[in-house]
Amino acid sequence: MVIFLSGPLGAGKSTLSRAFLREQGITGLVKSPTYSLVEPYTFSGYSIYHFDFYRFFDENEWEDSGFRDFFEENAICLVEWPEKAKGVLPKPDLDIKLEYLQNPDSGLFESRRITLKAMSEQGERAVACMESKHNNEHT
């Protein structure tokens, strides 16, 4: 599964990634891959790769680093700043956009909005699962 996380600096992409990894059972330090570009997490039967392409400037880095190999059948790839690697990434299953919402009266950014867009059947199942979990928590 490929999950794109887009939004401006500080919108919560890394925080969301950390929460996802914690939900999967990661208890130790969850490092940001801002400088390493990828942090791997291995589980029984699958892997999660957390990418941060904020400092990604050259498509040759994609081929040279072997990133294509990370996008395998038994992997979940969380990709921050996917627009920086446009043209070399596979199509996402789930596209998540985070944005700030500005209060029109004060001009301050007081809240955030998350938009989930399923881009495949697998993405549709993930969104349905999240909606179900959210609805169960609020009933």
C-alpha cells in the first residue's frame, strides 16, 4: 500500500506518520526520515517504509538509492512530500492532504483539515476502516 502525505511545513505529516507507526506497535523512537529519506520498520509478514522527500532534488537519487525496491507487495509506504518525487513514485492507494485553516476574523491559523482520497480498492478499504473506527469511537 502506498500512502501519500501532502501539506505545508508543520501541517502534521510526520505526526500522522508517527501515530500510524505507533498504532502498528512501534514503541521506541520514531525518527523523522528528513535526512535519511527513508526509515524502515520490519514486522512479521510485512514492512513499513516511512519516506520524507522534502530534501529530494534529483530523480537520479531514486534509481541510485534503490527506492523502487521498497514498494513491494508486502509493504506499506508512507510518503511525505510526494510532489518532490513526482514522476518516479508509483500511484498511491491513499492520498492524504493536510492543510491549515485560517480564522477569517483573527487571520490566525487555528485548525487543520485532513482530506482522504482513495485512489484504489485498497485505499477505499482503508478509508472505510478509518471511518468505521472513527464512528465507533464517537457513538
